[in-house]
Amino acid sequence: MKNIFFTPGPSGLYFTVEQHLKEALRSNIPSISHRSKDYVKMQQETCEALQELLQLPDNFTIGFTSSATEIWDRMSENLIANYSLHFVNGDFSKKFHSAVASHGKNAEARITEAGTHHNLATVEIDKEVELIGLAQNETSTGAAMPVEDINLLRSKYPDPLLAVDAVSSLPIPEFDFHQLDSLYFSVQKSFGLPAGLGVWTFNERCIEKAEKLKSEGKYHDSYNSILKIAKMAKKHQTTCTPNVMNIYLLGKVVQDMLRKGIGQIRQEATYKSAVLYHLFESHPKLTSFVTEKKFRSQTVGVAQVQGGSEKLIEALAKKGLNIGSGYGQFKNQHIRIASFPTHSKEQIEMLVDEINQLDF
């Protein structure tokens, strides 16, 4: 029995990864030096493909870290002197706030109920705030912030750096990178790769802020600090030995996505999420946790299960269909189902059919 992973991260591998892994081993990719010409060419190809897929402006740098979690620490050390503001609506947005606070910064949390999102049209922000952090797609609850709302926030408050967590949604949302300063993700979710690589995109405003803090003695010059990442990225290199295999695989998968077409990938995401939410709305024992349709994620569907989620999760696992349990306080109450680019329409339809046939 072949298992299919609809877990929201790590998730199922992108369907071309196996062939790329075989080619990587034939080409000795895991053994090449990260200072070699072969590596430089490979990282350049990966970054150029990402830039095309995401429509990144030329003033954005692409850097690599061990995880998206590491990026929280680097932003705390390099982009915030005193004050940050965090829109918290679940565990991962809360963790970013906690990471900044642990560095001794004045990190304010604007907290709203899990499964919903903030009304960015009405928020008021103090002039002291240097960086705004928000999770566009809160993986723990399936609540997503519309890109239009993020753009509205930026138009109202253009001065603070705007840092967006798109860990479980990219490349589905069509971001306007002129409206934000930093966007980051990790590869084990929507990009369908093995865990162990964070991708940090940031613009020249971030670099200027880091340089200012450094001149004031408020910059922590760690091994993977933002100015070092930016300096090495100009040479298509990293500050230290990176996850060479994953950077190679990322480039190959992004090239595959470009061949398929981002328009088609987004259309499929819309269809797959509609199938999932129809299940949640029509099944007598399931209820969409995100009630306001505006805030429903297209990539992580979360439902509350009447009587608890364990029996359903176990029954599906016996059929080789692996879905996520609830996160944190919702562990035994929710199911979380990923519909990432690697999950075909047919797989999502099959999963929904199986759930409808089960007695749980």
C-alpha cells in the first residue's frame, strides 16, 4: 500500500522529486563543494527560477537558512532595534512574536481568535513600530489573510518593515512584492520537498535597516546574519555549508512549476479547496473551523470533527491516506488537510470520497 501524505508539513513530495533525486545522485550533487563553480551555477539557476515564479523585483535578495523558524531569530537580531508588532491568530504567528520577545525586544501582540483574522482596515499602529509581522497563512488553523488586505495595511503604514510568513501557502497567493519588505517560507509544505531548508526573500529596505542598526551597535552579527546572507547571495553562495541537495531540488521543482504554469497551479488550488470546503459544509460530522469564507486558506483546510478527530485519522491511515491532526490545543478536535501543488485534483477527490464513506 502506497501512502499519500495530505499532512500540512512535512507533506507529500512533489511528484517529480524522485526523478530529480536520482539525477542528483548520478551527478554527485550531495558531494559538491558549496564554494565550487558547479554549486554557484546551481544556486543561481534556483534563484532565477524562484524569481520568475514569484515575480520578485530586482531589489529582492533570496537567501537560504536552516528553516523558516531560524528567520524569526535573524529578523529579531538584525531588523528590530526596539519595537515590533505581530498580528497573532494562531500558534505560528504567536511563535514569531515569542521569538522576537525572547531577544529582549518590545514585541507587541495583537491577538484575535484562532480560526479568524484581523481586520487590517481598522487597525491603528504606533509610530515607534519598526517591523510588522503577520502569517498570511496560519498553518495551525487554516486562516489566511487576503493579499489585498496586506496591501491595504502597507498603504496605510508604509514606514515599518512588513514581514510576511507564507510558509504553507506560497506559491498560490499572488503577492505584490512592492507592497512588502520580506517574505519567507520553508520547502516541506507547498513546494513538496524534504524538510530542512528555509527561504528568505528581503528587499533593500531590510538591508538599509540592518546597516543602520549595525552603525548604532544594535546589530547581532551572527553566522547567518542578513548582511552576510546578502553579501554572499551576490556571488550565488551562502554564508556556511547549506542544504545543497534541497537547494538543487528546489530549483528543479520550481522549474517544473514554471513549465506547468503558475496560472494552472492556482486554478487547481481554487478547485481543490472548493472540494474540501464542500465536504466540511455538507458532512454531518465536519464543520469548517474558519467560518468566514474570506479567510479560508486554499492550501490548508481545517475542520472540527464532532466527537473528536482520532478515529477518522486512524481509519484513513489504514487506507494509506495520511491527514494532519489538529495543532496544539486542537490536536484531538480538528483535522488539517493539505492541498498543495503536489496533490492532484484526483487525489483530493479520492480523499473526500473515502471520508464520506467512513463511519467515524
